[in-house]
Amino acid sequence: MEALFIYIAKSSSLMLLFYCAYFFLLRKETFFNSNRWFLLSGLMTSVILPLLTFTKVIWINAAPQFDADFQTIVSDSAKSETSEFDWNYIILGLYAVGLLIFLIKLAIDFYSLNSIIKGKKIKQQADFKFIDINENIAPFSYFEYIVYNSSLYTPSELESIIEHEKVHSDQNHTLDVLISRIFSIIFWFNPIVWFYKKAITQNLEFIADSEAAKKLLDKKAYQYTLLKITTHENCVAITNHFYQSLIKKRIVMLNRNQSKKSNSWKYYAVIPALTAFVLLFQIEVIAKERPQTVKSVSNEIEAVDVYTIQKNTTDLELKRIKTQLKMLHNVEFEASRVKRNSANQLTSLKVEIAYENQRSQSIQTGGKVAIKDFGIVVVTGKNGAKRTGIKTYDEKTAVSNKVSMGDKAKSTTEIKNITTNTETNVNTNSIASTKTDSDTNANISTTVIINKDNNTKVITTGNTAVAVSNGAKTNVKISSPLIIVNGEEMPAGFDYNSIKANDIESVSVLTGTNAIAQYGDKGSNGVMEIVTKK
């Protein structure tokens, strides 16, 4: 639904651009035929250009990936919040009603036109079909048909009328009228489209007047004929009818001097605006990662405090966590969206923490399913500097100990910093850092854990793990990982770039010990798990 609204906004903006260019730069010029194609190209551009996207690839150093579980719970949270009432359906319903009304009006106009032409005597002359009627309606043309009431005009007036309508018929102006009518139906809610439709119809009359006047000996007599036709109030829709309410403007344009050819530069005035539109809205940036160099950097840590929140954590314990974080570390803690099931287990919880310029949040919701355990981590260095974040416990990760609320980290686990060469704004020099992406508004966490028992360093980033044994980084062939799409193993050589970015729900990258533990020897070169949108 959001994509439809974005498309409509872009299309309407382009239509406004071309209309403004015509109104302010071209409306008073006598380049009538060029104006015709300019206006039509504006309509076509407003429909096609928003559908075209141009891809720009930028290479960045490997950055933390989004946790699939986190994306799922955020998505579920968003659905639960919007499920009660959705204005999108109200707006769509109103649009459908308006569209139906204008479609019915179009059907009635076609029926009225058919009733006038059907059963009448047709006089064929060259490519034109002339129909002389008895009704008191303004002369009009519809494709090759030219309809008029000869009893209402003198021979000279009828000659002027027929020459005028021949121009409409010969240049297929009926197509322009129908195209503008269709656009006014589809974009009926947009006032610009109605002004645009009027500009197209008016310009067609300028063309027919100009061409007809060239073939007639008495130009003044033609202008008098224009004035006489204004007495006919009845006009047939979806046709090129001789009478228009803009008679004064038509006479002014008939007597206007031809515009200088040098004024044709005005047609190119829209090019810079179209270029800016493409650069701002139609370029899709795809980031591809380079292999990341990870270094273990020593850092003196005074203490690591982990405040664990479990499914059975009570409201009183949540308040106690808030108090201790504030008193001991000056960390702001807020818990909201608290829901419990019949077993008094937490099924929904949103936690936000803030310390200086560090921000983290965790959102979990799953109906009646209890939340996953997670912890608020505060790392205090010997220099007094603090780093804080949120870590969701996962059996796949290398966290060997869950620290109870307020306890210090056990001596068998040491947490150190890492330094990465990255072009993103993610601060990886912390126990848990967050990054907000413009497309997903999700949070990601980076954690470095060194297990002294087996001298293996494991760096986890969301679901990404890089193993370093005895100080040496495990070789991971990122160029040929095992690809898993929606739980199915892809054949060797599968190009994951063949999946469009817009079709991907989440991507998880497993390397080193994590990949081998889950997929065996197949995961020795790394594993990329891709989940596509349904």
C-alpha cells in the first residue's frame, strides 16, 4: 500500500512539473504542435519514470548484519499496533468510489455519442465521414467522423467549421482527448490533472484554428464563425467540438505573431528538474561488503554488569533494574508494552536504554508465546568509561554464562573491544552498539567474547560469528559460502545477487565455528541464510 502511495506522489509531482513548464513558459508561444507533444510526453513520463529505478553499487567494509529474530519481532510488533485500525483501507475505498463514478460517467458519454452517430446517414469523402444531424448541438469530430447541423450555418460558416474539424480528424486529436480523459479518471483526486486536461484540449483548438485559418481566404469570417458557435450550449463529451468556452483566447492566439525559433529553448527547461528527480528518488543504492579485517585490541576492563530479563521477570524486578542502572551507572532504562499470558510470563516487552550518546532498544512480542531471555550489559573500564547495550541470548552464540540480575561477569569470560575498518557509522568499540537503517529502522548489536577455557575468541555480530583460535583468524572463503534460501540449500555457484534486494526479508551470515557447528563441513566456507518476503 505504501508503495502505491509513493508512486502516486511521484507521478503527480512529475505531472505538476510539466504543467508548470507549459503554463509559465510555453502557453503563450505559437509552437502549438510542439506543445501538443510536450504535454503528451509529460503524461507518459509521469506514468513510466516512477517505475524505473537505476542501481548504484557501493562497496563498504563488512558491517554488522541485522538479527533475523529481531526483525521478526519488530515486524510482529508493527503488525499488532496497526491491526486495530488501518486508514489505508479507508483511503483506498474512497479512491475506488471516485474511480467508479468517473468510469460510469465515461460509459454514459460513450453511450450518448453512439446514440447520435448510430443510424445516421454517412457521407464518405476521402478519409472523412460526414454526418449531417438535426439536433441543436455544437459541431464535433470523433476520429474520422465529422458531425454538424448544416441548417444552422451559412455555406461560408459551414466551410470554416468543416476545415477546422478536418484538422482534428486528420491529426487524430481524439486520441489526445481520450488519453487526457483517462488520466483525469485515474488521478481524479489530483487537481493538477484537471488543469492538465484543460491545457491539452485548449492547445488542440489552437492547432485546428491555426491550420484551418491558413486554408481559408477570409480570416475575419472564421473568427466571426467562432463567435456564432458560442450560442450552442450543448456539446458532446470525449469529442473535439468546435465550440469551446475559451473563444477569446483562441481569437487572441489566431492574431498573435509567430514565436521566434530561439524561444524553443523553453522545452529543455524541464531536463534539469527531471535529472534531479531521478538522482533523488530513482537511484537504488546497493551496498556490497568487502571481507572485513578484525583485530583483537586489548582493553582494561574494571567490571561487566549484566542485568538479565527473563520470561518470569516481575514488574517489581523491572523497577529494581531501572533503579540500579540509574544509581550505579547513570543509565536510563524504560520498559513498556508489558503483556503477560495466563502463566504470568512476559509475552510482550519493549526495553529502551540510553547512556550519553549510546542508544539501544529491544522489542519482543509473540502473542501468547513467552519472550526470549536478554540482558542489559554495562561495561566499565578502569578509566571509568562505560559502554552499554542489549544482548539477546542465543544458544548458537558462544556466551558460556548467563549472569543473573546485577551480578558481575564471571572470571572465565573476558570481554574486549574490537576495531574494524568500516565506512559505516556503527560504533563497534562497545559491548553492544546499535545502528538504525533508513529502510528498516531496526537495531543491531555487536558483541566480542573471549573464552579463556579453550583460548578461542568468538566475535558475534547479530547472527554473524568470526572464530579466532590461538590468536589466528580462521580462514573463511567469503567468495563461495553455502547459500540457504528459505531453509533450502542452493546448488554450488548460486549467485545470491540474483535475488532482488526488495524481495529479501532478512539475511544472516554464519562463519567459522558457528557455521560448522550448524551445517557441518558444508559450512566451512561460511553460510549465508536468506529469507525472502512472502
